[in-house]
Amino acid sequence: MGFPAGYLGVCLFFVLSGFLITRILLQAKHKDDQKGVSHTASIKRFFIRRTIRIFPLYYLTLLFLYLADVPPIREKILWLISYSANIYMALNATWLGSSDHLWSLAVEEQFYLFFPFLIFFLPFTRLSRLFPALVVFSVALRAYFFYTNASWIVPYVLVFTCLDAFGLGAWLAWLQWTKNQQAEKIFSSVYTLLISLLVYIGLLLFEKNSQLEPHNELIVIWLRLFESILSVSLIGYVSWGIPKKSTSFASILEKFLLFPLFVYIGKVSYGIYIFHNFVYNTYHTPASHPTARLLGHIHQALPWFQSSWLFSFVLFYAITLLLASVSWYLFEKPINRWKDKFNYE
């Protein structure tokens, strides 16, 4: 596509996760403090609700792939069932074939192991220092790996090198909770979003024209930070700019985001994430794979589609969306109802 869309998408996922999870945790912490009770029950609810949402589809998919002997599931099953795919990648400086996208879910799960405890057990006054510290630590750690000649995969996939994304998302939730009016002034302005976008584009253009090696200092150390800033600006604009209808652009963006198809895609997005790499991957899918064979048959019947990447994209996306829809209605949605038994009080 000419720019690192995949990198940006993963980073936006981490920032959004940090924002939403922190907002949930801050609300639960505040209610506990008001009642004068410990945070034990809230922590249990958090982990139960996350487990109900994430584990069932993940492990069902792994079971199916294991029984079908889809490589490299059987060979790497212990890494996958323990949400350690990213650690395997970092230790071996390699990917995991059709399951390599699961590294980002591993990062998410590892983030859950410590972050809720920081929110619940640090005083509110200390939290304002926590989030910038996460950002600085993460960037410094990526710099350490880069300057010690580690593979670029290492600082890309480890949870502690992704903390600037989570930390900036969490910082945005903190601003919404403690300084909402100040945050509204900053993020309801379309200029904040525009400036962050221009800075991000500027970094990409500078890197592209500098003729550096593919995984250079700008990409390894700084790209995720600028992606995170752009993501925070976008989430902030959606949170404050759209409700305020600050510009005509806000109204256009609202209609875009509320378009029924996009809302539906959001609903089934976890299934899309889980399935998409197994449906088709340019680098890993063999010619014998069912979807690759289907595409081959279509090309034989309709040869004018052979040179159309758009047709291939639409075909594989439609298959992925169909699988995610079936998963949502027959499996995920019924299980998700169990979360209602563990609402935050």
C-alpha cells in the first residue's frame, strides 16, 4: 500500500485498548473508594470479563487448527496456548507463519497481568506520573534493543516495548476522568488531529527519502510513538470533537463511523482479527489452501480478474467477515451474555 498500514492498525488497537481499559478501571477504582471497600472484587470482575470475551474463541480456534494440523500450530502449541507467541518471536527473531498475528493478542493479555494492579493500588495522585513514565520507558527500551543490534522483531513484539501506545491511551482516559474540560479544549479541535497527522506523515516521508535500511532507527524506535500520538488525537477527536460538533468535519466523521456496515464490522471485529490470517496471507498461504484454490478456480473461469488485487481483497474479506459473523452469532454472543453476571457495581 506504500505506507505501513499494518503497523498503524496494531498501534491504534493498543492505544484504544489502553484508553478503554483505563477508563473502566478508573471508574471501578472510584466506586470502590467511595464505598470504602477493597479492590479485590473489582479485580476479579475485570479478569473474569476479559476471560469470557477473549479466551473461548481463541482456544476454540486453536483446537480446530490443531486437529486440522494447520502449521505451525502443533509445533508451537505451548507458546500459543500460554499467550506467549510474542516471546517466542523475540527469542527466535522470527514469525509464526499463519499464526504470527496472534503476537498482538499475547501483548494485550500480558498487559492485563500487571496494569490493573497499577491502577487499583497506586494513589490517584501518582497515576498522573505513571503514564508518561510508561511512554519514556518504552521508547528507551526500543532504543536499547536497536543500539545493541537486536533483531527489529524484538522491540516490535515485546509488551514492554509497546507501553508507549498503551500509556498514551491510558493518559487520555486519565485526562477524561480528571481534566475533562481541558482535554475537550485540546482534542475537540480538528487542528490537534491535523497536526499529529502531518507529523506522522512527515516522519514517513523523511524516512522514505533518507534511503536508510528498512528497519532503521526512525522505524524501530520512533514510529510507534508517532503512531500513538496520531491515534490519541483521533480517539480524542471522536470523544470530544464529534459530540461537540466542533466542525463540519466532525459531522462527516460521525456519519462515517456510524455507518451501519462499519458498526457491524466493529461488532464482529474480534472474529475478523482471529480468522483473517488463516483465511489468506500473501506470505504464508500455500497454493493448496482452500481459499487459494477457490481464487485459482475463479481466475480460470474469469481470467480478467487475475490481475485485480481489489477482487482478491474483496473475496478474502468477505470470507473472513462471513466466518466472523457465524462465530459472533453462534458462539461469541451467547457466551458474552455471561459477562452480565459480573458487572462492576
